[in-house]
Amino acid sequence: MSSKTANPLLHSAAWRISLRATLAFACGTLLVFIFLHQFVANDIQRRSDAWLAGEVDVLGDVAEQTPKNALHDRVVEEIAELASKEVPNRDTSASASNDSVFFLQTGDNDAMMLWVGTGNGQEILEAIQAKSTLPGAPMDLRVQGFDTPFRVAATRINDGSYIYLGLSERDELRVLRNLRARFILLWLLLVLFGFGIVFFTTYRMLSLTRQITEAASRIGHSDLSARVPTGALHDEVGSLALTLNRMLDRIENSMHQLHTITDSLAHDLRSPLTAIRGKLEMALSSGDQTEPIVIVIEELDRLTEFLNKSLDVAEAKADALRLARSEVDLDELLRIMIDLYEPSMSDRGLSVRLQSGGPIRIKADEALIHRMIANLFDNELKHLPAACTVNLFLKIDGGIASLTLEDDGPGFDDEVLPHLFERRVKGRQSNGHGLGMAFIDAVVRAHGGTVSALNREQTGARIVINLPV
Amino acid sequence: MRLLLVEDEIDIQNFLRSSLQEAGYQVEAAADGKTAERLAIGGDFGILIVDLGLPDQDGIDLILKLRQLGITAPVLILSARRTVDDRVRGLEQGGDDYLTKPFALAELLARLRNLLRRNGPPTGEATRLRVLDLELDLLRREATRSGQVLQLTQQEFVLLEYLCRNAGRVVTRSMILDKVWGMRIQPDTNVVDVHIYRLRGKVDGPGQKPLIRTLRGVGYVLKDR
């Protein structure tokens, strides 16, 4: 964690990202500018070259056609001065004295015949002689004593003399310098501004992820109720936070269920275990040991069944119930079940009737379906007062096997009905574990079916179980 | 009958060993798969009891290995796992049986007998069963006691037949539910007791020696003495 103590900002991902993004942006704009600069420079040069070529031709013509009298030099000189006033890219604010253009006519022996420009033109003449400038395309000429080179065009006239027209590149370079200076200023501003924006956005975005990280680490340590901040935006980070929160919801829910299961298991195991222990101690001290041992065994059997049922319900709630499906005939199963339960029911003054249209075969886990139906019957047997009737209706409709159970007993307690299929929910009179209906619900759901329970209008309860065939 | 017991929990092993010896089996016990393998090869056992949760390997793998070694004796699988593994189902279809812990000793003994009978030489299926003065005609589905015809329903006859076939031995409620109604359920109401009670009312008439005895907490036994 030394990086944190040094400077957290310089080690943050936001810093790195903005640095890289800015670098890429800066390089890109610089390349574009270099290209543009090149283009502008070439264009300026092309223009001055065209002007030079045009003017030198004009001056050559004038020098040729003007009679060689005393006025000749003056005429040429004036034309040259006029031409120098039309210099392209000229800095108008500069002094009136024109030092950016020169006109030079040399004779056969390279002697200066005519000079128009600042100074006496001696350095320029030497430079021209040194470079042996020839007629043709304009070319660069460096002259001692001048900061900027000249662009010189030459032509030969028919009296054998040469005419040179030179244009200082000073103005041209000044335009480009201006361009560069402005660009660099703007470029720096742009890059800084871009860096600021990128840094700000990534920093904000990443600080959200940092908050998520911090919240997540808190969750791991203390409790599951904390949630990560979701932020106002519905972007990737926002949806990450939402997804995390949803995951936490599910985990908390599962943990809650697990706690409920362990709590109820602890509760439901303690009292029978205490009873078992007590009975066994009694058996130790009493003479007749059969009775307490018998009760203990019965108690243990009940405990085992309760454990199995709890785990089945818990697994079904967690969608982890494994089904071993085979073909089950619900009609046949109900008839066997009625055969099994009828004596117990008639002993208690209950009657049971089945209305069924014939065999209905579904693909289901036989053992679970058996236990589910047995639970239904056990419920009726335990809760119905004498002289009641249980009616079972079995039918198949559009690929859904539907089993309806109706009785004319007292129905479900009102406060119990909305939570009927939850664990540990049982009526006031019930002495069970409150698992029966939860188990039925679990099995039906595991098979992809639905179960509903309600009180009938007159009296009694109705349970409808729908199972896909 | 030599029996190999493969169970790693010593308490259960000891308890089973003494119970099985009492029931007339010559018991050899192994606490892990390796020992079991070694014993099984030279042991000539008539039947095996294998717990699935062994310390060194899975019980199913042990059984498969023993089968590869040519051991054909029936195997009764013990499992603390609640949901039965598909592979166990496969084995069960192959003629073996399984029992989940906790179990009633009576049921274990009954299942062992059942396995041995299934794998033993076929006996000519009797058409009549006789226990003391109780007689069942399996073809006519008719039961008589001391020559008196008993008015039994179809289901009561099947129940009585099951008790007769296991005369002198304890049958538990879950065994009755399994064999007579074909269900492995454990109702938390006394449905089986009511059936037995009714059957007893018909079989053990007034003045007759009661044949169907209740062993509370365990099950029922049809007396053959």
C-alpha cells in the first residue's frame, strides 16, 4: 500500500487513462497540424514562385523593349519598384522602406548593371555569382547579412544580360510562424481541456467503482444488509452496481432462509431430543423399560421424517431438488392412497370420495409425489372434525393434470391463509411442524406445477394442484 | 451364511455386527474399501452390506470393483445420503437393495432375507401359506382360521399374506407401506396401525389365540409359535 501513501491521484487508473487518452489526442492533432502546415507552406511558396516567375518575365520584357537610352535604367527601376509593391504575403504594418524585394541586372561579365533594393546589392551579387543561379524555376538563395533566405527567379534577355528578381522569404516565414504560434497555443489549451474532461469523467466513474469496492469489502466483513452505491447514471458502472446489489439481495435471501432453516431445525430438534433424553433416563431408573424405549423410537422416527421433509423443502426452495422422473398414474395413485387412508378416516368419521375420468399419467418423481399426496391426506386426517367429507377431483385439461381437493371442514385460519405455503406456518390447532403445505408447494414447484389454496364460499378448504403431464 | 459388513463408523459396525451375529450370520467387518476388497476376494461371502461413505473411496466404486472381480453376492447399500444417487438406483435395478440411515434393524434383517431369497435357488412358489391354524389360499385369495373363512377385503388379504410370509419376524410400518401399498412414505398419522387393527379384528376372533402382535415402536409380528 506504499502507492497509496505516495500520491493516490498519480497512481489512480483515472490518471493513467487520462494521460494516455490525452497523449493519443495530442499526437493525433499534432500530426494533422504538421500535414496542414506543410500544405500551407507549399501553397505560399507556390504563390510566391508564380509571382516571381511572372514579374521576372515582365521585367525582362520591359528591359528588352525599353530603348537603351538614358531613360532605360529609370524605366526599369520604376517598374521594378512598382512590382515590389505587389509582393504577396506582405506585412503591411512593416516600414515603408522595402527591403523584402530586390531587382538585379547583370551584364555578361557578371558586373552589376542595375540594382533596385535596399543597400548596394553587393552581397546579393556575390551570392548569386557563388551559386551560379540560372534561368528556370525559382530557387532559394542564402545571403550573408540577411536573416532569411531569398527566393530568386532569373531570366536572360537578348542583350546577353541577366535579370534577377529576389523575394525575401521573411514574410512567408512570418505567416507560418504566426500559424505555428497560434496552433501551439490553441493546441495546448485543447490538450489541457481534453485532459481535464477525460480525467474528470474517468475519475468520477472510477471513484464509483472504488465506492463499490469499499462497500463490497465491508459486506464481506460485517453484514449482508449493506448495498453498494448505484449512482444516478444507468451506464455500465451503474448496471454493475445494480447487478451486484441484486446478487447481494439473492445471497441475503438465501442466508436468511438458511438461518430460518437452522433456527427451526434447532428449535424442532431440541424439544424431541430433550424428550428422548428424558425418556431414556426414565428407562434407566424404572423397572419396566419397554414403554419409554418404544416412545423414544417413535419420537426418533418422527424426527427423521421431519428432518427429511425440512431438507426437501429447503432444497426445493433453493431449486436444488433432484427429480428422478418416471411415469406415475395419478388416478391409480389416488385410489391406492384412498385405500390406505380410508380406514383411518372412517374411524374418525370422515369420508373420502374420488371423481376421476380415468388414468392420468404424468412424468414425475414417484417417491416425492407419493409423499406429497400422503401429506395432503395426513393434513385432512389431522385437521378435519368428525362427519366431514373430502372430495377429490382429478381431471386433465390441455396437458395439465389438475387435482382438486375440497372439504367441508372449518377451512384455513384467516391469518394463516396468505402464508400457507411458507415453512413453519401452521394453524392454531395444528401440532405439526408446519411443513406439510410447504412440502406440497415445494414438490409441485419442482415439477413445474402450481398449487393454490383458499377457503370455499360456504365452508371448508379447497386446494388445487396443477401438474404438467 | 457369511456376511461382509463394510462400515467405517465403529459404533455402527459393532452394533450391526452383534445384531447380525445374533440373527445367525457369520460376520466379517471392514472399515475401509481396501480391507473390504482384500476380505471379499478370498472370503466367499453370501451377502454384503456396504456403507456408501467410506474414508478411502466411494461405496459405489467399491461395489463396481468387486463386481469386476467376479463377486456376484447381493449387496445391501447403506447410505446416510437422503436423496438416492442415480447409480444406486441402477444397482438396485440390478437386484441389489439400499437402506437409508437411520433404519430399523428389523427392516435391515428383512431386506437381507429378501435379497438372499431373490438370489437363492428358486423355490416352487407355494399356492398355500400356513401359519399355525391360519391358512391362506393364494389362488382363491381366501383366508381361513381354524377352518373358518375370514371375510377379508383384497387389501387386507395382501397385508395378511405379507405378514404370513414373514411369520415369526418383525415387519416395520415402512416395510408394510413399501410391500403392500408400494410406497416409500412415512405418514405422520397412524394409517398402518388402523389397517392392522382392522385385520386383527378379523383374524383374531374372540376366544382365539391372538396371532398378530404389536411391537410398539418397531412394528408387527405374526406369531408362528
